[in-house]
Amino acid sequence: MPEGRPAVPAELRRAVLVEAGHRCAVPTCRAHPVDIEHIEDWAKVQEHKFENLIALCPNCHRRKGNGPDQIDRKSLRQYKANLAVLNSRYGELERRLIEAFAGPLRASGNRQGGVKFPNIMLAQGSGLSIWYLIRDGYLVQIPWNGTGTPPMVEVYQFTQAGAEFVMRWADAQPLDPPTSEDDPPLNVPDPADED
């Protein structure tokens, strides 16, 4: 810490760590351990405020900047805003599903269709744990296609809207659906449209 700069108060540090789940706030990273970083540099703001602090792993901390392959402040502010939405709207299992499926969607590099999420098998009765993703139209239950005894699992899949939501989260975009024709939705197959 630079000389003359006060430490981030313990309660404020704890709040930032809890907000990010003690992991890097960059959704495609989520590494730990983390540093508490100012979104707008300390040298400029000269204060520690929750709104301006974010948890970053050392690698993402080094990548903060405006150059190529760097993480700009606009992205950092959006990552922080998205954390607030996710933490207030979704439970632990829902956040883990979003995180788990962001990687494969992003890795596909395909923003114009052809991306299909695999089925998600959860213990029977898990619907309550993923209720808000279902209610928001981001997950649907897939009918059991097996034979014999009904399964002890329930099968779910992300919808087109769910895929778009996951992609917005991974790409540091606002999580609410686009409202402008300038921002067309991703063309991701909707499992409800499949046989």
C-alpha cells in the first residue's frame, strides 16, 4: 500500500469480499485469492467507498487499464453492478449454474447461433432452489424421456433468453434484456423449440 494511504476499513473490505463471494468479480475468472481494488484509482478519488471498490485476483488486477487485453473501468463498473443484481435476485445454486454455463458459451465464440446448452440434472425437488431462474424464463424443465420408473432427478435447460442473460453477464453487459433494436439478441437455440 502506498505510503500515506489508509487501509480499507475491515468492515468495508468484508462487504466487498462478500459481494464477490471472496472470488474475483470478473465473471469469466472467479479466481482467488483476491485484492480489493479501486475502480477509479485512489490517486484520483482519495477515498474508500463501497461503490468504487471491487474484488480482483492479482492477474485481473494487473490487467486493469485501457489498453489492448486490459479490463477498463467501464467493464469493472458493470461487473460490480451485475454482482449486485445476481446477489439480490438469485440464490447460490442459480449463481453457480450461471457461472458454470458462461464458460462453455463464451468459449464457443459463437454469438450467432448453434450454441446448445447441455441438460442440467438436479435432484428431484430442486425446482425451488432455481425458482428465480425459472420464473425469469431463463431455465425450463425438460420432460423425462426415459422409460420405466420416474427418475430421481429433474432435467432443466437454459432457454434462449437464459443464454442471452448468461452471455450478457460474461461480457460485462447490463443484465436486463436489451430494449433497443441496435442490440439484437443472440441467436441461441431454444430447447422449447426442439423435438
